[in-house]
Amino acid sequence: MFKRLLVTAGPLLVAGAVPAALSLGGASAATMPLAGSMPTSALAPVTSLLSSTAASLFPASHPAVAPHAIVAPAGHAPVSHATGNGLKLNVLDTCISCTSAAAGPGSSMGESHALRLLGNDLSAGAASSNGANSGALLAVPANPLLGLALADWMNQAQAMGIDSLAHARSALVDASVGNGQVATLAVLEGMSNAAYNGSMSHGDGATNGADLTLLNGGLAVILLHSESASNGAQMVYVLSLNGSKVLASDQGVGSIPISIPGVIDIDLLQTAANGGLGSAALGTVADLLGNNGPVAGVLSTDSAGSAAAAAPAAPVTTASVRHSIASASSGIKAAVLKAPMTGAAFGLAGFALLFSGISVAMAALGRRPRRQA
């Protein structure tokens, strides 16, 4: 039995493990590390072990760059800032679809971390005014039928005189059928926008668990959404069907706290706003094992800017950039499979073979021997 198992599953396991391991050591994309270190906790021995293991598997992130400091002079509006994060695990220095944007006097910056594992950026980038860039961990070649990108991101930053704008977007999966006319789908999507014009500033962020459109927008479905803005607007909801929301914060669905003293604090459907600051999240985890501070966030946003309700001239808001977001993401999805991404494709094939081998092995082990007549 074991001989048959070795002969059947062995080649698949070896064939899958080799390219999978090589891809972990060689897959690359445009990366920029997150600035700052994560807080220590009672899980430090575990995270240290995971980080050391990851360091032997993943390539080291590029050296840290100096943070882009944007300062507003006295008498001007404060610098605007926003974040939109799909999934952020502070304790593991891991981030999926995390974005940030900042705008101040004559300067702005957008930054995206589509996939960061244990302190190692696999797909990320940043742009400062005046500039724009985009990328993906893996994208299929351009064709009129199917667009697909994994861990894709884009950043835009503009400045003219004292005015400035910034935008960042990322998604774990972006797909389109028929150039988006038939269907589009974004999974674990994060967006951040910031604007500044001297007298006023505005920041807003938004996240979606899944955003599906069919028949050129005839049907629009959003599952798990959060958004916040510096002008005090914030919202979370579970489902939206063509704009009709279900279990939304503006329908009286408030924060749902879950606390186990000394163990963990969980907050679901959370929103907050105060004096030019806003935040919203589908879920946050804090104070793990008695250690104060945030541990993880799921579909979370933060925003900062002027406290005034009115937005600055030509603001970059979630609604106003929706079309440009779709256009930019379609460009990413249509990108050809470039050389740095071939390692990821090679690795995906390896993982497929690896899992196939494991499946064959499990099936062989679970098969009962036939009784002899």
C-alpha cells in the first residue's frame, strides 16, 4: 500500500514542492516596506519564530525609505490623510489590500501594500507628487475576454501650487469579463483618497469585502463595506444591492463589542467621528492577552482633514473617483505577465501540483483494502 502511495503521490509532491519553494524565494514585485515597527506582545516568541522562518523563504524587503513628511504651515488647513485596509494583522506585520493617501501644501503621496506577509512586501508600491504607478503580483495577458489580477495596486499623486490630491487602491483579486461590460469583481478591496487646497482639506477611505457588477452596472452587489471621511461621514454595512443597504450603520445598527477581560476585545460594525477625524471598520481586535493596543483590523478605514462639513475644491472623494478606480484597475488587469511575475506563475503551478499530490495521498490512505474472496 505504501509503495503504491509513494509511486502515485510522490512525483506530484516533489514536482509541486520544488517550484513552490523556488517561487517563495524568487517571486517579486515592486515593493516598498511599511515604515515603523509593530508593537510587541505576549505572542513575541511565536511571531519571532514565524518571522525568522519567513526570512528564509521570502526575499528581504527593500531598505526602508525615509517617511514622506508633509507639513502644513500655521494658519493653513491641516494635512489630510486616509487609510483603507482590507486585512491588517499588526502582531504579524501582515497586510492585505492596505492603502494610504496624504495631501498637504504642494505635496501628496499614495501608498499601497497589496500583499505583505510577516514584514515582507510581495506586491506594493508608492507614488509622490507628481507621479503614478501600478502593479500586481500576477496578471493574465491582455485579452478582450477575461481580465484577472492578483494582489494588484495603483497609486496617484498630484500637486499644483499649494493644491494637491492623492489616491491609492488595492485588491486581493480583480476580475472582469468582456472588458467589464459583462461583469467585474473585486475581492478584499481598499481605497484611500486625500485632497488639499490651503484653506480646507479632506480625506476619505473605503473598503469592500466583495464588489460585483453585472451587465455594465445593471446589477451591483457589495458585500461587507466600510467607509469614513474627515467631514464626519462614516458608514458600515453588510450588504448592498443596487444601492439598497442591509444591516447598515445609518439604519440603527451600531457597534457590537465583544470583550473577554484580560484575553481579547473585539468590536464589530464600528464607526466614529470627531473634529475632522473619522473611522469605520467591519471588525477590530485589540488588547490581546492583556497587551494594550490594536492587534488586527478587518475592512477598516481612517480619515483626517478639516473639521468643516464642506469638501475642498475638486475633492477626491470615494464617489467621485469610482470611475477612475475602475479604469485604473482595468489597466492593471490587462497588464501582460512581466518577467518578475513569472516566478509567481511558476509558484502557483507548483502549489497546484503540491496540493494534488497531497489529495492523492489522502485518498490512497483512506482507501480500504478489498477483502479477498
